[in-house]
Amino acid sequence: MRWDNLRLTGSGQDDPAVPLFARGAVTRTFDTPEFKGMTFYEIRARSIINRVPGASRVPFEYTINPYRGCGHRCVYCFARKTHEYLDMDAGADFDSKIVVKVNAAELARKELAAPRWGGHHVAMGTNVDCYQRAEGRYRLMPGILAALRDAANPFSILTKGTLILRDLDLLTEAADVTQVGANVSVGFVDAGMWRSVEAGTPDPRRRLEVCATLNDNGIGCGVLMAPILPYLTDSPAQLDRTVKEIAASGATHLVPIVLHLRPGAREWWMTWLAREHPRLVPRYLELYGRGAYAPKSYQRSIIDQVKELADRHGVGRATPAMARRLPPRREPRPAEPEQLRLL
């Protein structure tokens, strides 16, 4: 990744080697419960459309990321390491010190109109969530979506947030002129596990309701069933329950992904595991002892189970009317902050 686009411009200092936070980024805190303990660094980025390194294991080439760091506080987030490039740590700083590219929409419009731009597909939400709670205050996505719509540029969004529905009109307008895709991330539906490892996100069932609403409005939405957590959310009963609810949401497709532990995320996850499930530490060291990914045999076993369950429960076959009939919620919904094909 190129990190020069995170250097502040217009600061009166000409040396591009001066790090971001030494160049006077506007720092803000907000006296509201949803932003308690969080700091926001408002910068004017130099560019917003990033080309993904060729070695990356992703099916897209270009991304837009209006934020760095994420208030979702997912313990396992693979993007944690990126905060170290900003001289911050991959743990608590990643969760609470958020870089906001306040000129993201302006840059998107400019770069999409550049003669050299080839109209490539743009993926969003692939590093940190573009609909994390900060978006409820900064409202960067409407301008970005309007720029993509006006350029008739294809794009997709991956999110754990419900705030995407705020921009439903823009999404449908864009879908009239270009290809628009969406995925919500729901690795499991267990409420206790959600509160433990995804503390800043909406309830997984609320995310599935987002999936239903998007599909009902003509925006094809699938589910990234990620991450599936070894020994925590991978039992046959847990997989069955999750896939059944994904099918009921009307998801167009389902992609299962087993937890991977890259540097940064690995250390934060193992600290959490030692505190919350110490008996599992030896099993994780065995499973992930040789790298970031679980053994291929384990991954294949999980993927095969999920594929069979998806076929059984009819993922991709639910109509919008069926998708509205999600199973009843079994407990009160807690207060929430604002906020690639089936294998």
C-alpha cells in the first residue's frame, strides 16, 4: 500500500518526509457516548483511489478507503497492522484513533474524471469499514457514491454497518447506470460471541436485515460468512444456524472464510484468547503455528460443510418476501451507534 496519500497537504511545510501527525492534522474528540475514548485525525489526503498490490489475495484491483482505523473493534481484524505505518499500535490505537480523509469525495470526483482513469471496478470496505460509526458524523460516503454514480463507474461495498441504508437512494441511482454490488459480513449469529469479538458493530441479525433490504430494492447483496472462528463458531450446529439465517435474509450468494491471523491481528487476537478462552491457546498455536492461515485441510472441511448447508437451506433462492420473514429476535436489541460468489 502507498501511505504518502495520508500526509497532510496545505500545512505550510514542504518536506514530504514529515510524518502525518507531525504536520498538524486537525485532531477532534466528541463528547457523545458512541465516540467516548475515540480521537479523530482529520486530514486532506493526496489521493483516494488506491491500486492494490499485485501480491494481494483479493479479486479486485482498486479501492477507496475514506478512513483508517475502525470503531467496530473487531478483535480479529486483518487490517490492524496498517496502523503501525502511522506510528500507532495495532491494538487499542486501531480501535480508537481514526484517520478521516475529509476531502475523500472531492478527490474521488477528480480522480474518476482524470483521462488516465480506465473505469475500473472500485471496491470499498475492504480494509476498514466505510460505514463504521464515524461515517454517521462525517458523511463521506454520499459524496463518494455520487461521484461514482456520475462517472457511471462500477463499484462494490463490503460492510458490517447498517448505515449503508441511509444511502439507499444513491445506491439505486448508481445501479441504474453501472454495476453495483454489496456484501455484508456475518461470520456467525451467536450473540455472546458477537459482543465479545465485534463489540462496536451492529447485531449480526441487523446486518442480515440490511442484506434483505438491499436485495428488496434491487441492489444484489450477498454475505461474506467471515470469519469462521475455529473451536468457537465452527461446530456443525453453529454453522447450520448461521447459514440458515443467511438463507432467510435473501442473500444472493455466500462466501465462507476461515479466520486468518496476520501480524498485528495475530497478537491482538491471541491476547484476547488467552484472557477469554485460555484452554484454546494451545490448539490455536497448533492450528496457526506455521503462518497466518489455518491448514488447507481444515479450511476445506469448513467450506465443504458450508456449501452443503447453503444448498440445503437454499442460499440465493429466497424471494424478497421470504427474506422479510427472518426468525423472531429472541432477546431485546441493544442500543447501537450510528453509524464473491458461492463456493
